[in-house]
Amino acid sequence: MIPLAEIRAARDRIAGAALRTPLVRLEVEAPAEIWLKLENLQPIGSFKIRGASNRMSLAPREEIARGVWTASAGNMAQGVAWNAKRLGVPCTVVVPDTAPETKRAAIQRLGARIIAVPFAEWFEVFRTRTYPGLDGLFVHAFSDAAVMAGNGTIGLEILEDLPAVDAIVIPYGGGGLAAGIASAVRQLAPRILCYAAEVDTAAPLAPSLAAGEPRATAHRVSFVDGIGGPFVFPEMFALARDLLAGSLVSPLVEVAAAVRLLAERARVVAEGAGATPVAAALSGKAGTGRVVCVVSGGNIDTAKLATILSGGVP
């Protein structure tokens, strides 16, 4: 797991970039007492600013000066681009051609160059950590100790604000968010259960945990674009197996209902990935105690949000 000292050092390091986000009660009838960790309120609308800021702060200045790049569906791209703009260095982002327009527009507003590629080619960059013609510092979206340490600062804040929490439900994409938070929690309060949250259109972790080894699974692109993929990376599976109590998988329709409920009842705009933990908690999958749901981001296309608020599933 990520050492607690590194997570605490990351908190000091990113203090000028990432916000300490609020933890608020969701007033709704549910099997559990649900709390929301509102990472959608970060300057880029996502928790990714934490890991990106920590990783880039640790990089040698001469490496940063050559520019930075990442592969991302949109949120890590914004985290890297936000920091690159602040440092005055060029930034390039490799995105899947299915990336939502809201996220693409945000990346461009931050001054980054976008390279759009087919989903399979984009996903392969996470394994190879290379892309033709790109140089400088590569910031991996999840499989990087410094990125995970930055993400782990969320765990510190949750435990300080709600020590009596029973479970924490965390969106699972590449696994860097879950591994970071669970590392902090395991070392400070090992009684607390940390769960991954997946959507059934792209849920490779659940069958991998059941099999005891990484497994590939069917993958369908949906409005839940911030999490999910065709398989779990081996090094991330090892962390998930050791740190997480399991994976809670929700149907796409329940995730859409959670997006709608958050907007209508809590006035919280969450993207699909950010609402997936709430969908799991509302169904009772995370138990009946105090459950914190990490609302990882709020970068959802307005047209998709409008469809969801009208009762549909985009």
C-alpha cells in the first residue's frame, strides 16, 4: 500500500492546488446513513487535481520543462493541464474518441493539445506509457505511487471529518483513487471497509476479485465515462485484492437515478462515475451503517444531464 507518510507529505505538497472538499449528509431514505465527499467541487471538477499536483510537484524541473502529457478520458487530463498552465509548460493529452465534449472543451480551455484515438489504442497507452512523438513527463492516470498518494489525501479528510464511518465507497476506474484512499484508511482505521464501485457496462474488477486474478470482461461505452474498462491492470489488481472489501456493481439505470437524485435532492451535479458509489449505497450493497460515497467528479455533458433529469438514460 502507499505509505501513510507519503500521503501526509502529499497533503502538504498539494495544499495550494487542491481544495479540502466538504463531507455532507445526503438527506434521503436509504438502508444506510449516506455521506457525500464532494470532489466535484475541486477547481477542475474532479479529484484528479490531487494526484496530478503531487506527481508534478515531485518531478525534476528539467523534466517538466520539456512538457507534460497524459492519457485520460478527461479528468486527469484537466488535472495535468491545470498544473501545466500554472507552471507555464506545454501539455498534450491522449483521449479516447468517445470522450465527452464537456471534458474536451475543459481541456482546451486550459491550453492543452488533444490527440483523440480509438478506445482500444487509448487504453493501451496505460500499459505501454508511451505514445509516438510525445516526450517529457508522462503522468499516469492511476498506476503511479505519487498519484495514488495524492488521491489518498481524500482518505485523511474523511477520517478527520467523520471518524465513526463504517464504509467508504469509491469509484473504480484504473484503481488509483481506490488504492490511495484505502491505503490511508487501512493504516489509520483498519476496521473501516473500503469498497470499489463499478457500473455493469464496464466492471472488470468484480469478476477479477472472484477469480483471484485479473480477468477481461465485456465493455460497453456509456455516459459513465470516468470509470470502467475491458480489464484490470495486474499491479492495480494486487492493490485492490489486498486493500478493498469487494466491488459493488450497479446497473446503468441505477447510476442514472443516482445522478438525478443528487441533483434534485442535494443540488449536487455528479458525472456518472461520481454517482456510482451513491447508487451502490442506495441499494444497500455497502451495508446499513454510516457510508461515505466519494463523488469523484461533476464533469457531465449538459445534454446527458438533461436526459437524466428528464427520467431517461443517455
